[in-house]
Amino acid sequence: MLKTRVIPPTEGAHSTPLLIKNLLLSGRRYERSQEIIYRDISRYDYATFNERICRLANVLTAAGVKPGDTVAVMDWDSHRYLECMFAVPMIGAVLHTINIRLSPEQILYTMNHADDIFVLVNAEFVPLYKAVEDHLTTVEKTILLTDGDEKTADLPNLVGEYETLLAAAAPTYDFPDFDENSVATTFYTTGTTGNPKGVYFTHRQLVLHTLTQAGMMGGLDSMRLFGNRDVYMPITPMFHVHAWGIPYTATLLGVKQVYPGRYEPEMLCKLIKQEKVTFSHCVPTILGMLLNADGAKDYDFGGMKVIIGGSALNRGLYEAAKARGMKLSAAYGMSETCPLISSGYINLELEAGSEDERAAYKIKAGVPVPLVEARIMDSDGNFLPSDGKSQGELVLRAPWLTQGYYREPEKSAELWAHGWMHTGDVATIDEMGFIEIRDRIKDVIKTGGEWISSLELEDLISLSPAVKEVAVVGVPDPQWDERPFALIVPREGQAMDAKVLRDHLKPFVDEGRINKWAIPTQIATVTEIPKTSVGKLDKKRIRVEIAEWQEAGAPFLSTL
Amino acid sequence: MLKTRVIPPTEGAHSTPLLIKNLLLSGRRYERSQEIIYRDISRYDYATFNERICRLANVLTAAGVKPGDTVAVMDWDSHRYLECMFAVPMIGAVLHTINIRLSPEQILYTMNHADDIFVLVNAEFVPLYKAVEDHLTTVEKTILLTDGDEKTADLPNLVGEYETLLAAAAPTYDFPDFDENSVATTFYTTGTTGNPKGVYFTHRQLVLHTLTQAGMMGGLDSMRLFGNRDVYMPITPMFHVHAWGIPYTATLLGVKQVYPGRYEPEMLCKLIKQEKVTFSHCVPTILGMLLNADGAKDYDFGGMKVIIGGSALNRGLYEAAKARGMKLSAAYGMSETCPLISSGYINLELEAGSEDERAAYKIKAGVPVPLVEARIMDSDGNFLPSDGKSQGELVLRAPWLTQGYYREPEKSAELWAHGWMHTGDVATIDEMGFIEIRDRIKDVIKTGGEWISSLELEDLISLSPAVKEVAVVGVPDPQWDERPFALIVPREGQAMDAKVLRDHLKPFVDEGRINKWAIPTQIATVTEIPKTSVGKLDKKRIRVEIAEWQEAGAPFLSTL
């Protein structure tokens, strides 16, 4: 280490570690009367929010939770979840946000692997909890979360019901200082093979992520995505990367926050209208669901800003959302990155260009936010140029990347090979700094010595008015190694087969955007496309199903 | 320390220390074609800016500057200064920003005390440098800074001229990682007694200050002070708390930056017009000078946003600036605080109120920014309530407060008594979190057992149309201990004496805003009020001069 000048602090000087408790200081000062809302069930202001965090800390401490313990939550998105995001790490414990969309076996695995000692369980998940309870190895106590009047449930090791416990607890708590590198949160990411992997984030990482997110979303005029006069509602689960960290940022700025529980289109639309929601974020599939839902078809979203991440935003969805009054902007990140890495941004040069060009940039993964380094690397660990053409794996450095997978030394070493965090995404970076994700490394279609991006194909196919939803994967081919295969949900009343698709894609071949062997020679028209627990296209399952259909000669297959 | 869960990082994982070099990543990505401008003399884009920082690092390294060394700058506000703010700390050295408005003796003291090894000297300061040169104990080498064609000067130990050296140096530099707690910058604050005191800030502190400043100024809609489509020009010297840290924040966001050199009103107005400056900051005295300057009297500032700090913003100046098209907003901080602590903010409650009420809040010290804790303390170290009434010393905690005065253990211990940083300011904090500075502890006027705020008196006196500028101090009084004494610069053609002043203040006594013994019984009408090197009222000198005038029975004294 370089011998720089480091001066020991004056005795008694306070240096303020980067702790989550400090994120609470400003919001209540800026806007004490702003509200935090849960469906039609709960509504209170920032002063009450702070008081409830203290009450929860007292409840947990009295129940025996100690610094370093893991406290897990099984809940829909709620004010209670938000309270746990603060109170649990603020007493020095670790918050495990359980992915309630995993299979019971996977949930059991993650709870044991994370050493969950204490679990807060929504009444709806009591049957699920009881199904795995016999095999839980570390859980000692539970708290019941309930939306209704029923304050008891047959939940083992029950300390009590959340609201009852909070009401009886003291409304102040003297939160201690401790090492800012203490783990604050953990959750599991589901790979395509093997067990879920636990990522974890420290107080320092979450504070830096929050400050950067606030500066980036507010300070960039061309975005003006988020300020304290916005009304925020996540449509991304809180168990998944802290709902992209935005609840922390909203709290920092004193923003009105609305939590919708589970994602029922009618409730979402009702809350958007009733609470005047101006800002949200979700994955493309959820947005598609919202736009097409029965209860929302005539709904005008009136300028609501929505960040799209998790999967690539295709142009078809971008335009469909625009027609319904939504302003979309893409962002990029993943479980391992806390998650914010880059976001859509229109610089001075693009501002001077055409609307069409700007839209093309808005659906890219965007420009890295402050403090993030992004590079393109080949499989030998060499950097490739950021010329907008060279494709390789996107690798990252930033102050808020997971420093490993919990208790997985080999996978951790792979993640951090060559001193850079490997995303598993194939990307280009252009001269303006824009990242464009070409594909997951494992989803790239290798055909006749060429690499075809499944994402690019999906993007072009989505532009067809006959297509409601699409997924493209590579399937084994004896002659070409792999061939692209398209799974398509057609729009109501629209014809779709391999020939219709070819006719749609032909002009893009003529323009030179794709080469002619990128045109899928076989497609399946289906009513639904398999998704993962966080709403992404589940290409692993899609490949398995295609193999089964091909084997069975399913009638909805169409071949050129 | 609490036993929380701290997981050692995966071998090879990179955690990204908070270093100033990382502040450079985003601006050039967001806006590569934005410019950095110095008067009519220099203009280049962010790509060139980054290249010049590398060139400067190569020049300094080749000249023998090592990590931990102190590199000092004597320059007017310029692009060169900005380059030094990055290149010097980025090679692990410490940047000493010399206060060129101090006396030669004080400058000499600070240069020796800070161990300056290397000095960059503007040609205009060569005579000053040579005047102290014989007594410099640590300086080994110098670089000449010049605005004109003259590339040489009779400067001892000269390595060369800045532009010539940069042109010959390589345009890339591989900046190393090192401890984020390394000192990055130092400068001296001038107290009322004794030698100047050296404060210092680490890389970590400056990065956190920058992120918070970006988030606070951009994310708060009611401020919308600063975004990347603004054009920034400081009117606060870069030697003084890094021009309030805003050059770092501007660079983070890719903002167009304009540096005006010294503060000549005509040049300032010309640059504001020519470069379309939208955002600036200064102390009240400089703003008054700008508004009243011969070359600027008819100038319409067209909505320019200006943050006022350093001293209290009085209502008279606020209204005068408003009439000229400026949007003022107060902020609070000091040399010891990096400096940002609080800033004007109009919350939902105030937004619903009257324009007059909002103005009253805009001139207060504002609401603390994220991560800052502010409390009121009595002289025994007890906290007083934040009720808007209780007065005591404002004490602070934040991640970016100086951890001591360099090589001054006793003064450092005083600064951090009771584990809180003492500001020396008497203040109140109200229920909404607004800080109101009542006075410097040493400037409060103690009369007949009451405390009178000299700032409040100055504020009320400034409302008189006959008053151009005012300072109030306590002078010794045998009967009342102290009595307020007003120093007034009258507006041209306006009559002013003790009776006129009494008539102006009488209504405020009737309203109960001040009590009747707050009315100064003696005043002096002068053409200029003594200021410190950073443009604040120099109350120490004012007291000395008043004593001399009273002794001599000066003709411009007026007594009730």
C-alpha cells in the first residue's frame, strides 16, 4: 500500500461510520408530514415511521435477537418490510429477505444456509412455513404479520403478532455505532444450476449505493427521474435486492412511499390513481402484464416514470408503454451489484438528435452511475476496447458489489476472477459510455461459427404487431451446432407461424441488422412463457420444454 | 465495538476505496462534450480535462513529488486549480490551497506549518512568494502559472511553466489505489486570535461530501439547485474549502464549469452572460459588491440560482437580489465542515404558506443534509431541546468533519469536546429541523443580563432603504456590560445617524421582535466595513477601530 499521509483522529472525535441508521436522519427532517402507505390498510407519516422502527428494534432485542444474528422476513411488499429493512440492520443483525416465489425446497435451503434465527411470517405464508418447519435447523422464534383483524395463527415458536408487539414496545431506541463493514442484508440468487447462492451487502455498501442513487437520479436533469416531490411505489419485490435499493433512497429524501403488497393489476392501478404515484420500477414481463391486464386496459398512466431493469427492455414494450402515458427508462444491475450499475441517460449530443435515436438509447442498459467502473473482458481476462463493437463479458468494480457468495469459496473466486466482478453478460460499451447487453453468456446462440444475440432477436420480433410476448433460445442442431428457436405469445386474433415471423424479420436482414441465419426456422405459439421467481424469462425451463415438444411433435410448433 | 457479522472479502475481490480519482469516472461519461472554461483564456472539454490531470500527475511525479508530500497552490480561481484539486490527491500527495488574501507573515506561517514541498505560483504572486522565500523551511521546487505569453519569471527553484510542462508530459497515468483515509487537502482557517489553524480532509470525506451534495442539491425538487444542465461558476475562492466542494460535485455530474479568476464585477457579469451561468455561490458581502458594482448596476441576472453562505443572509440583501433576478438560498457550513452542513429547503408545509414566510425560511441556515446530525448544546455539554427557542452552541456529527487541527492537539480537543464538533455558533433548531444561527458565541452582545444577537440586529437594520451595508458589535459599557454599536455604510444620498436608525428600529421593538435596549445608542457612518480574507465582516478589527474612533472622538460617530 502506498505510504500516504494518514493522521490518527483527535481523541474523542467522531468520524460517523456509514451505517443505515444515518440514512434515516434527513427524510424526516425534510418532510415530516409525507406518508408511507400500505394498500388501503395502513398510512402514517415519517415521524411515526421512525417511531415504529424503534418499537420494532425493542421487540427484536427483547425477543433475544443479537448483533450478527439473521432475521428473516416472509412478507409481501409492505410498510412492515420497509421497517425491517431499517430496524434489523440497525441493531447489528442481518436481514434475510426470503424469496417467497422459490419452491419450498429452495426456501428451506436458503433459510438453513443463512442461519435464520428469527422469522417474521405473513399469515398467508404460514402453511408454507409449516411445510418446511420440520427441517429448519436454526430458527428459534417467529413473529406473525397479518393484514386483517386475526391476530393469531398456528405458527410454531410464536413470540406474538407484529402490531400487538409494536404497540406494547417503547417508541425510542438508542441505536449503537459499529463497524460499517458489518453485513446488513442477505438474499439468494437463483442460478440455472445448483443451489441458490447467498449475496450479502454491508452497511457501508448500502449507504454508498443510496447516496449515489440519490445523486444520480436527481442531479441529472435529462433524467429527473426521482425527487422528493415524487410519489414512489415499487413493482419489484422487496425480497429482491431491496426493491433495487430505492426504498432506502426514498427514505433519505423524504419521499411519499406506497407499498402494494402482491402485484394484482387492479390494486396497482387503484393505488397509482389514488395516491398519485409518479415513479416506479419493474421488470419487462411485469410491465407487460400491467399494460395488458383486464383491469388496466383503459388506464392512462399520465406521465408516470418507470425504470425497467432485470431483463432487456425491448423497443416494442417501450413504444406500447409510451402509448399508455408511461415514460420508460432502462437501468442495469443484478443481485450481486446491490443492484444499480447503469441507467438510461440522454446527454447533450443525443438531446440534439432525433426522437427515434433517443428511444434507441433509452432501451440500452445505460451509462454507469458515479463510482462504477465497467469494462469488457475476453475469456482470458484481457480487456477489449470500449468501441461499441467489441463484445465480451461485462466486468465491474464499484463500492457496492457483493464481496462473495456466502459460504461458497469456489463460486466467489469465479465471480471475482482477475479482480473484477463477472456479470455473466455479453456486452458492448460505446464511446459515450453506454453499455449494451447483448445476451447472457449462456444464452448467446452459437450457429455456424457466428454468435447471435437472443436479446436482439427478441427485440426485433417484439416489433411485430402480431407479437404480445417472445423468448428466443438456441436449440441443438446437428449441422449448425445451434439454431434459434422462438417462443411467441401472439396478440389476440393475430396469425403467427414461422412464415409470418420470417416475413417480419426479412427487412432487418436486408438492412444488415441481423444476418439471414438468425431467422428462426422453428417457432412455437403458446399462451404463456415460463418465468423465473423474479419475473425473468426462464430460458433453462424453456429449453427443457422445447425439447419435450419437439420429441412429442407438439401441434403448436411451426417450421419453415 | 458490537460483535456484528463481518465477512472477510473473497481473495481478489475489489472493494473500491473512496478515492478522489473515482469522482472522475462519471462526468466524462455523462457529458464528454461539456466544457471547462477559464475567463477568455482557456476552454476545453471533459476528455481534455481528464488528459490534463494525467499530464499534471506525470509532471509532479517526474519532479519528485511523493505520496504524503504537500503540494501548495497560489493561484486565482482557474482550470489549473481544478486540475490540482484532482491530480495532487490522486497521486497520494496533499493539496494545500494557500489563502492568498492572508498577510505575507500568515502565508509564510501556513506554508511552513503545512510542510509545503512543492508550490505552484501564479505570476502575479511571484513578488509575494519572493518576499517570504527566505524564510520558507520546506519548499524544494516551484512551478510557474501564467495567463499570458510570458512563460518565464524570476521564481526560485523553478521546474518550469505549467502549460509547457503539461504539453511535454504523457497524457495517461495509472493512478494507484491507497487508504481512503489518506489526507487529500489542507488549508488554514483564520481565528480571531493566534495563528491560522490547519484543517484537513481525507479522500473518503471528500467523496462522501460530494455524493451527498449531488443527492441533496439535485434530488430535492423544491431546491432543484443544481443539475448537469446547469452552468456553474464559483464566486467563492477555491482556496477556501474547495470552493465549498462544488467543483467536485460539478465534475461528478459532468457540469459545464466556468472559472473567473479574481472577482472583478465586470468580468463576472461578462462571463455570466457569455457562458449562460445559472448557478453560483458566494458570501453576502461579495454578492452585495456584485449587485452594487458600477459595471453591473443595470444587469439582469435572469433567474441565476445563488447559494449564500459564510455569513448570515439578511432579508434586505435577499430582496435586493430578488429584484435583480437572482434566486437566493442560504446554506451553512464552515472550514472545519468540508463545508456543507445544511441548506435552504422549502418543505410541503412551507410550500403551502405565504411567499413572505418562505423567504423567512430561505434566509435561515437551512435543514441539515443527509448523514449530518446537528444538536444544540449548553456550555456544560448538555443537549438543549430542538424547539426553535432554546439557544446554545450548534454541535455536529457527520462523515466529513475535520478530525482535528493539524499539529494542534489542544485546539483539536476543544473542537471535539464531548464527542461533538463545536461550531462556535449560537443557534436554535426548530421542530422542522431548520437551523437558525443567532450569532457567533463571541459576537453575541451581552447587555444588562440579556443576550442580543448581532446578526438579528444587522438583519433588521439592513431592511432600511438608507442602509447599504451594516455591522453590529458589542462595545464595553460600564453600566450595561456591553452595548450594541452599529457600523453603517449609507446608500448614496441617504441620511443616516443614530436617530434615523432608532426611528427605523422602533417598529420592531413595538412588534416585540427585539427589546428596546437592543437599539444601538451609538453608530458610525463609514464608506467601507473591514472584512476578513474570505469576505466576512471582520468584527475583531471593527472592535479595535471603534475603540480608536471613540478615543479620538471621530466626527462620523453619532450618539442618541
